[in-house]
Amino acid sequence: MFSVYGYTTNMLAGTLNDEPKGASGMIEKRVVVKVEPGLQARSASEFVQTTNSFASEIFLEKRERRVNAKSIMGLLSLAITSGETITLTAEGADEEEAIERLVDFLEKT
């Protein structure tokens, strides 16, 4: 990270982003994973495909380890099994729809 006219690169990128943010700025939701046997191989692939259909930034957290939910490798590294509680976070123009669809995905039995 470096400064440009007193702004860090992250702040500068945020000021140039024309995509509107959601009304709340960010949505966070705790979810008990009901997908059997958890987010492994096939179900993880389907989950990542679903997350990539949204413009929002989406993260998944398990036991204070946070990964980009659009990354299959990040998702698999969490080794999420059925019955575990995870936290989903979304920020962006379609954050509400993203959280709703992803919670539905994780809670399907």
C-alpha cells in the first residue's frame, strides 16, 4: 500500500468506484451449515459459482479465519462440515440478494 496525495491506494480506489453500495454498507449473517456433508468438492464448487454471480464482495468466516467466498481454494481451506456455524459477509450493490441466496444454499438439507 502506498500514498497518493495523502490517500492510501484503498481509499483512492474507493473514491473512483462508480458502483453504488447497498443501503447499509455491509450485511453480516451467522448461518448453521446444513448442506451434507458440508462445503466440500461439489457443494463448494456450486457455492462459489453462486457467489460469483453477484457483484458484491462476499466473505466467509469460520473460527476467526476469513476467506473470499468467491475463491474455491479459500473455501476448501476452511474445511466446513455440516452442523458448523459460519459467518457470511456481503458488501455491494446486490448484498441483500447475495446473502439471501447464499443462506438458502447453506441451509438446504
